Amino acid sequence: MIIALALLAPPAVFAEAKLPDPAAFANAMERGDLERAAAWLDAGLPPDFLGSRIGSGLMIGAWEGKIELMRLFISRGADINQANANGETALTLAAWRGNLEAARWLVERGARINVPARQWSPLHYAVLAGQTPVVDYLIAEGANINALSTNGSSVLMLAVYEGRQALAQKLIDLGADRTPRNDWGDGALEWAMRNNNLAIARILAEPEQFKAALNEPREKWGTPTGSLAMSEELQALLAMRGTLQERRMTTVAIDRRIAAERARIIRARLDQQAPTAHATTLEITASRQPGQAQSIRLVPAPANRKVVPGTKAKAAAGKGQGGR
């Protein structure tokens, strides 16, 4: 009887019944392989199983913007607010990638917008990556605009750190607190002045405070922090972008991946517990206007650069579950 059933059943059923290791799971889910996911779940795979990258099937669906994949894992009992090893939930990852529809789908099904004190929130990630539509949505749904990250950096501070003037102005107009300082004593104004973002500094400070800041010697503000540490992932993405530009092909998708990797590197830097010296960094100047030039150069990081410590160490840049 068993032999007869085996002959009648499609070979794929038995092939899929073997549960995956974390790497195989991540590869299949990132491809959006719904049939394989369903077969693994039918065979006993826990719905909150974590892959080797990003996280659970629900998290991968949010990261990739694959709502049907998210729907499948939720229907099998996945925890919508589960966090990966970096404290990132599905909503945080959707916000990071700018996947507005995925973010909306998650919130409508109970995903938490706000997090406990001193944790990275979805709004932190959306602002850090410059995902304005997601920022607007999260705020409209009640996101705390004064949330502090693990190292005490406010949402406004992250907008300033990345030189995102429009987002900084939006947050200020909504009443964001301009006074928080992180664990190193830095605030939004210090970051604006350090990176010579005077337009942002002007909207952060009262006129007399701004005037006084301008009169301070440049050395007071420290070394600019806008340049990013290079990672293999970012280097590969930039090379791919260059190829697409040469072929006059759209760079929209690759730009989203670059933004996500830039945000990951910044979070890794801010979460470090000790400064790292003499790292190679990437300095990017770009315009969103069509036809405008983009300049990219590698520069050595100063040995005395100050790095904000977090409350716990994270995986090294480009490695661990936070690596993309």
C-alpha cells in the first residue's frame, strides 16, 4: 500500500518534505517561492523559522514587498511582531525598503508601529533610508516622532545625520523635540554643524543660537560623519548601478537597495560600542534630478573619529543577520 501511494504521489511532494537549513530557506523565500514555502510549512516547518539572512518568511516577504508570501506565513501562525537578531520586525524591514503597501498590510493586521523605549523603530528606519511615503504613513498612523534608538538618537537626529532637510523640516513642523542628545552628548544641531549642513542647522536652532554656532571654530564640531564605511554589498551595488547607467537603464530598484545598505551601515556604526580607526569610507554626492552627475570617492576615515556607542554590540558590518 505504501509503495502504491509513493508511485501515485508527485516526486516533488517528497522532495519538499525535507525541511530546509537557514540558507536554503532564505534563498527560496527571497525568490518568493510560495509552493516551496507551503510544502515546508505542511511538513512541519515553524512559521517563525529564521533564515540565514533578514529573518523569518514574514520578514523576508516584508523586505521584498511580497504580500502573498507574508499572507501565507501569517495564515500559518507567524508572529507579526517577531524580531530578528538585530531587533528588526517585519514592519521595520518594510519601512527600511520603502515598501509602503507591505507596511500598510502589516499595520492593518496588528503590527506594532511603536516600540519600547531605546529601541530602533520603523520610523527610525524609514527616515534613515529616506522613505518619505512610508514616513508619512507611519506618522499618520501614530508613530512616535520623538522615539529614541538604542544609543539615544532621535528620529530627527537621523534625518539630520543623512542631510535630509525636507524630512527634518517635516518632523520639526510636526513638533519633534530638537533637544535630545545621544549617549555621546551629540544632538541634532551638533550633527548639522559637523557636516556643514547649515540650511538644516538654521531650521533646528533659534536665530541667536544659529548665529552663535556659526561663530564657533569649525574644530568644535568635530570630523564630518556623513561618509559611509564601505561594505562588499554596497561596493557591488554601486558597480551594478554604474553598469545600468552606462546602458541607460533604470536605476530605481538598485537605488532602493543602495539606500537600504547605506542605512544598515549607519545603524551598524551608531550601534558600535567602540570607535574603529583607519577604515576606508565612501563619500557620495548625488542629485535626484535626471541628468545630474553623481560623484563617488573613497577616503580614509580619521583615526580620531567619534562613534556613538549602543546598548549592545551588533554583528560586524556586512555580516550576521542584519547583512543584506
